Amino acid sequence: MPDSNRPHHDFLAIPDFSTPELGALFQLAERMRSGAYTAKPLSGKTLAMIFMKASTRTRVSFEVGTYQLGGHALFLSPRDVQLGRGEPIADTARVLSRYVDGIMIRTFAHQDLDELARYADVPVINGLTDLLHPCQILADLLTIRQHLGTYEGKKIAWIGDGNNMANSWINAAYRLGFELALACPEGYEPADHLLQRAREVTTVTVTHDPREAIAGAHVVNTDVWTSMGQEDEQKKREKDFAGYTVDAAMMEHADRDAIFLHCLPAHRGEEVSADVIDGPQSRVWDEAENRLHIQKAIMAVLLGGEELV
Ligand code: CP
Ligand code: NVA
């Protein structure tokens, strides 16, 4: 078992960072984006990247980001490592910790991530589980800072599934205190324990009426109706999410200067219309780029000893 006094910590969920730490993390990511940050804190270090699910952005941004910080990244899919043939997560964690300086994992059950972190002696980063997708929401917040200056005092709307993205938005509202309005079809609500905790510090509403959630919103967010691992439910979900497409008519209810975000991959004609995602309010390409900058900041801190001040 790892020593509880180990000098690093993991990034499994947004509340792993304090509110001031998140502010400093965004500033560090912004220095990385502008080119002002030229240090190589991962020099001589290696990141293991375990992908039990597919990925374009997470895989490429972590691999490129590690390289840009002077380190090396290993892509490990279940086809390549014994984890895919049933080797226990705990054993994988203990063995990888003898070779690498950090582990990023994308997997299904959130408890598998917790178990990996429990047995690893090196920092563990959540690259998406069925419950949470924290790196993405930090990239989204960085995009809001880029285009709206701040998330403070803004109304953020979530239109769609109460999934890993929605749950991480709730965690962000818990830490940063902005207003969050979610619209989810009946039976697709986000995790209740996260909702209850966030509601102790800020306004988080859940409605079955997308127009109510989007009214006056400064940021409009959606995601696929069928997440990875739910492919068998595609047909049922298409029916259950009727009326949840973020299209131009829906966007009319948001603030006039609202921006549209989507973590991607997107299904045009399902959760979002082409004219919205490819239109003037969309910031999805900056959002995808910001994955690189925020993850570099996270790795510089967790693996590279960069201080958050
Ligand atoms: N948004 C996101 O995490 O994309 P990938 O699934 O391509 O990594
Ligand atoms: N909710 C989606 C996000 C993909 C980045 C999924 O889990 O598949």
C-alpha cells in the first residue's frame, strides 16, 4: 500500500484541487497556451496512459503534452497489456509504479480508478470514467475564461444526459460556485450525491425542460446521448432524448452572447444541430485545444513538482 504521506496527489475529480489551486492551475495553463512557459518539468519522466475505451483528444493531448514538457508517454490499450486479460488493477498499479512517474487512465467503473490510485505509488490522473470526466471540464472552464473572461457570475447550462460530463460540471460548481442549470430527460438525471453536495454551496437545478435550463445562460453545453459502453441503448436513447437537440431555436433562449461548448465527439443532428456546432457561437475547437494546455498544467504540478501559487 502506498505511504499516506506521499508528496504528490492524484487528480481523480475536480474537488481534489482547492478553489485557489484551480485558479492557479488555470493561470499556469494560460502561460502554457501563450508560450510564456518554457520549462521541461517532465524531463526524464514517463507517463503510462491506460485506455480501456477509445479516445482521440485525450490520447493525443496527453501524449503531445508529455512530450512538450520534456517527458515520454506510453499508450497502453487492453489489447497490449495483461489488464485486458484479467490481471488485477492493483497488481498493474504496483508494477507500473516501479517504471513510470504517473498513470493516466480512461476506464469504465469509477471504482477501478479509485483502486488504481489506492495501489499506485505515483500520481494517477482520471482520463474519464463512467462517473466523471474532470480534465474535460477544466478545459471547458479554461475556454470560458478565454472567451468570457471568467466563469464567476455566469449561468452555465447543461442540456442532455446526466452523464460523466454533467457530474463533473456539478463538481466544478461545487468548487467554483457558479450557477449551473441542467436539463435531463426523466431517468437520465446526474448523480444525486454530487448534486446534494454542490447544492450546499451554490445553485444547481435539474429540470426536464431544456428551455428552462438554457434561459439566459452564458454557456450552453451538451454531449452525446449515448456514451461509450452504452451502445446497446442507442435506439431507446434517441427516443428518450427527443426535444433535447441544441439547435438555433433552442440557442435563442440563451444570452445573446452565449457560447456553445461540446467535449466532442459530436453527432450532428442528434444532440446538436450542425448550424450551432459549426456556427459563430461555437467554441469547440478552442475547447479541444485547451485539453492540451490544462493537462500539461496538471502534469507539471503532479509529476513535475511545479508549485501552484
Ligand atoms: N472529449 C474527449 O475526451 O474526447 P476523446 O474521447 O476523443 O478523448
Ligand atoms: N460522455 C461521453 C464523453 C466522451 C468524451 C462518453 O463517456 O462517451
